[in-house]
Amino acid sequence: MENFVLHNQTKILFGKGMVAQLGTECRYFGKRALLVYGMESIKKSGLYAEITGLLADQDIAIIDHGGVVSNPLLSHVREGIKKAKDNKVDLIIAVGGGSVIDSAKAISCGTCVEHDVWKFFTGKKSIKQTLPLVCVLTLAAAGSEMNGGMVITHDEKRHKFGTGNNLLNPKTSILDPSLTLTVPKDYTVYGAIDAIAHICEFYFTTKIKAPVQERFMEGLILSIIDSCDRVILNLNDYEARSDLMWCTTLALNGWTAAGLGLVGFPMHMIEHTLSAHYNVAHGAGLSVIMPGWMASMVARQPEKFNQFSERIFKHSNTDLLKNGRAGVSSLKEIFSQWQAPVTLAELDIPESALAELARESLPLAKNWRMNDYSEKIIHEILEGCL
Amino acid sequence: MENFVLHNQTKILFGKGMVAQLGTECRYFGKRALLVYGMESIKKSGLYAEITGLLADQDIAIIDHGGVVSNPLLSHVREGIKKAKDNKVDLIIAVGGGSVIDSAKAISCGTCVEHDVWKFFTGKKSIKQTLPLVCVLTLAAAGSEMNGGMVITHDEKRHKFGTGNNLLNPKTSILDPSLTLTVPKDYTVYGAIDAIAHICEFYFTTKIKAPVQERFMEGLILSIIDSCDRVILNLNDYEARSDLMWCTTLALNGWTAAGLGLVGFPMHMIEHTLSAHYNVAHGAGLSVIMPGWMASMVARQPEKFNQFSERIFKHSNTDLLKNGRAGVSSLKEIFSQWQAPVTLAELDIPESALAELARESLPLAKNWRMNDYSEKIIHEILEGCL
């Protein structure tokens, strides 16, 4: 494997009732917190009241910053930064899924500088300081709760850009699977697919032979499929929700990637363009792009796809290429069984849109150092997703 | 799975040449370091000269404390504590395998108190403070480089006791697989077996159904078997050494155990008594005890052993018990192929010793809260190892 440095300092509190510890986890970081969240659902569920009560018990003042949307927007991040500066907050608290946590991360670094936060995303500035961030996760999907990555969408340009820094790792993340029991089937599935995509990006784009990490990733994919199946059977299955939640965190917390060297995010690259322009759910976009991208790659890495097929789906065709393709088909079939879209048509994206999508994906390819992706190649992959 | 808190703050620097960063990793912690190591081998290999040079470059003064033996002794720990106090050291640096790192951990907490360090091991005192610890690992085995556990042997009483605390986690551990290229075949194998035992203790003693962690552990066992096989074929295979080293760290760094609830260490319990009384290598002792313990447990957890057999060795006998036993036999066979001992006779331990070994194991069972182990049960397990 490649040399690596691994230092993930996020403290995880996992399980039912762990939210009760929010106040004591936050009090070390100060007395004034910006509370970032999404829509009204956490007020309806009672979680908002519980959290504000816990913070009040520790004499932590709250500056409210709700309203994060999925594919979270730069304009809302900028508003959050202004509030955080005006109120001299000591810490940020995020209550939600990946969109909320990513917004909170952007606010946590943007508050520490005079320049516009977007410069971190375009690579014009580097993150050197952040406010401490504490998260309460309510959606098993993005993995942002235990890593230093974030993705934000520029409102006007419709650029969905990501960046990362160890300093963005949350100090503490509270993962209570019972908070996800109310997530409907479609968004549960999208979360599972997002996590599978995170793993497959690493698994198929690394140029390094890394047998230990490969086994770990294969185990996670098997566990995601199994636990998502169980959740679909019974949305109230706490154990299945727990397994799925922990898998989605592990899929992108750096543990599987340590030793893989430089990896790419080609599926996310194309999907980010898709969801920035059509506002489809991220997991729904990935459900379409992933099988298409994988099908286009089988011939380039027949051994790797063969291993994937063998170990995940027990396919045993001795023709490597055929066996690899069978694995991709099986994955696509699972997404279909989960009633996730697997074609652009199902997302109402017409063939005429492909040229623009391919063109708009290129800046992301450059951002993520994936120089082997031309407009033509991206167009071909998209054609395979029609 | 069970609720858990996971907060492993050890920073890992993994790969060839990473030792060069030792000085910069240490300088944040102070100017006076106690350097703990084993025998003369690191002087012969040139590692000692490299390390002292790197520390000198950062103006870090070294107080030398070599001479740690395997099954490390309390008397030597006490000497180290005296040196650390007399010289007012700011940090501890460990260069070696698990014995050296465990000794350094004991010194790091023992230096911060007035009472004798052994009280931490008997449970009479709790660890509340430690000196920072930085490790350079030279043996892939114990996993101590990324956890808060330590095991020390009382010279006179021959009690080999372990204890743990998050504060004992090393600040930084440098894992350079090339430092293990000179480890001979037998000790390489013992390291692999030690790691398999760490995983199997968790895997078979948890009372919690934890499918995600089970897949992770199964992947690790498969990877250890595979990488150890490759190392045996060519002791200079850097990639195989890398895979094995990373597996042995992951086997006991808390990642697989998170969510498993209370686990036991029955194999280590019996082996610690064995090696405290007969001074056999820890991995050699485990190689004998593990298959014996597992064979005695198949009937109690037929489903778990069946899963182990299926997923690790692809056994597919439809009789659960037979299939489970086949897996245990396969593991024992691998240890034999690796030329590790699999019977007490091979360790020159006579049947007449069993009664005393069983009796001496009991305090450990109590220490580790394994109240279902009586002298009789331990005796029966040992009989199965003859």
C-alpha cells in the first residue's frame, strides 16, 4: 500500500439516547453556539426542543440558523457566517444530515477569515482555522459526520464544489440511529447508495493494490446491502438502522482510504453536475451514474471488477469480463429492487442535456485532479446511463 | 449493536521512511524524553543511531532506558519511572514491539503518581494522567501502538496483568513495515497469530449481534492469513509486511470492538498464565490455546462458528456443528503449516502442570470480569490443548 498519515480525531457517541450528552460535549467549547439545521422536521419531532433544552442546561446561548436545503447553498452559508461573526459564537452545532453538516463546516471555517468562504472551494485560499463543530446526525448517508470534507453549491453559477481539510473534522458527532427511524424509504435508499458510491470510488479508482482495505470495503458493501434490505422490510428496525448508519459513516471516514494513495471521485463529479442543474437527490443521481460509470470501466480493470463480482455477489463465470459485468448488473438490479432510479430517463433528464452536463462536469474533474476525464469520455458515460 | 463511544486519537504515520518525522512529531511535547527499547538489535540495525540523531536535531535530550524483555517486567518499569521522575522528562518514546510499548505506557502513567504503578494493574488506583507517548513500531503483533491497553508481568508473583485507559493511547505511532523485514519467520507468525486471537476474542465472546463488525473482523482474519502466507514465502516482501502490519494494528485498535459491548479475553487469560510461568512467546502460547478454546466453544455457539467456517474457509457442511468444527480445524492446520506449536507438548508443558495453570488463571478471569470461567472449565480447555 501507499504511505499514509491517519489522524481522525472526531469523537463518536453512537446509540439510542446519546443526544442527552450534547450539552456536556459542547460546554468545553464555549458559551455561544450557532445552531445549524434544515427544515421544520426537527421541530415537529421534538428534537429541536430537546437540544435547546440540553444547551440551556449548560448555559449555552443559541443563535438560530435553520433553513439548510439539500444541495446546500452558498448564500445560506454566507448568512450563517455573518450571524456567527455578528454574535461572536464560540462553536457551531449541526443537527441534520450531510447538507446541514457541510453547511456548518463551511460556516466554521468561513467565520475565521475576512475573505469570502467560496475561495476555499475554488482553491484560492487554504483553511487554516475553524470553529469547533459538534454534530447530531439525523440521516445515514453522506459520512460528513466523521470526516473533513464538505460540498456546497454556488447559487448562481450552479457549481457544486467540494473541498476538505482535517481541521473541518467535527469534534464530536452523536449518531443515534433512532433519529433515522422516520426517514422514508426513498431517502433511506439514497443514503445507502451514496455510501456504496463512496466505497466504490475508492475501490475502483485507486491505483494501489491494497488487499486489507479491499476486504474492508467489500465487507462494508455487503453490510450496506444487507442492512438496507432489512430497513426496507421494516422502517422501524432499530438494529438495521444502526448497522446502516455505522456503515455510511465508515464508508467515508478515511479508514478505508488510508493507504490507497490518490483516488478519484468520477461518479460524484458527474452526479454533482447533475444535481446542481436538476436538483435531483444526490443518492438518486448516484443510483443512475454509478452502474453506468462502472459498466464503462469493466474492460479497463477486469481483475478488480471480477473480484468485486466474486466477493460481493458470488458470481463465478470464468470469463473475467463477463463476470465483472455480471457484478455491475447485480448492483444495478439491487438499486432497482430498492425502487431507486437507474436511468436518466427516470430522472426526467433528456438526451439533449448530455452535452451541457459533460461540459459542466469538466471543472470538477480538474478540481479533483482527474485529468483523464475529457468532455467526450464523460459524454459516453452519460450515454450509458440513458 | 450496543451503544458505544469511540475516540481513538493516535496519529498514525504509516510507510517506508516515516521514521524521519519522529523529531518533528516529538518536539511539540517537550525537550526531555525517556527512550524505551528492548535489546541491542536496534543498535545493530542502525535504527538507534537514526532515532537519536533525529531527536538531537530537535534539541531533545534523551534519557536511555533499554532492556525491555518480552513478557515485560514490573521491576524494569519501576526503574523507568524512577529515571523519568529523576530527570523530569516531558515525554516517553518507545522503539520496539508490544512489550516495549506496554512498558512505556506503564512508565507514562506511573511517572505522574506517587504510589506504585502496580496499583493500576490490580485495580486499586485509576489512571488520571499520563506523559505523552510516541512510538516507533518494529514488530507487527500486539496492536499496542494504537490503543490504550498494556500488559505487565509482576517479577515475583508471576502475575501477568493487563489494564487500559484512553489516556494511554500513544499520541503518534510510526509504522514503517520495512523495520519488520528482519523479523524471523517464527516471530512473524507469532505476531499474526496474536492478531488473529485479538479478533477471535471479540468475535466469539461478544453477546451482541453486530453484522458490520463481524464482516470487518472476518476480512481482517482473511487478510492476516493471506499476508502472513506471503511473508513466509519471502521475508523481504515489503507489501506483504505492510499488509500484515496494518492488520495487526487494526485487530486491536478499537475499531472492530466498537458496538460489541462487553467482550472477554479467555484465550489471553489462559495464555498469560502460561507465558508468565513458562516464559513461552505470547504468540506461541496463543497458537496452542486458541484452537483448544475454540473447539471447546463450538457447541455453545454453533451459528457463530458456522459463519466463521463458511466465510473464512468456505466450508459448507450443512451440519452446523460439523461445519463449525471444520473451521477450527482449518485454523489449527494453518498454524501448523506456519510451523507454530499447536499442543502444550510442543511447548514442553506437561499434563501435571494443568492444575496449577488453571488455578493461576482464575485471578485474571476475575480481573477481566469473565465470571463464567471456573478452575474446572479452564482445566478442561487446557486438556483439549494437550
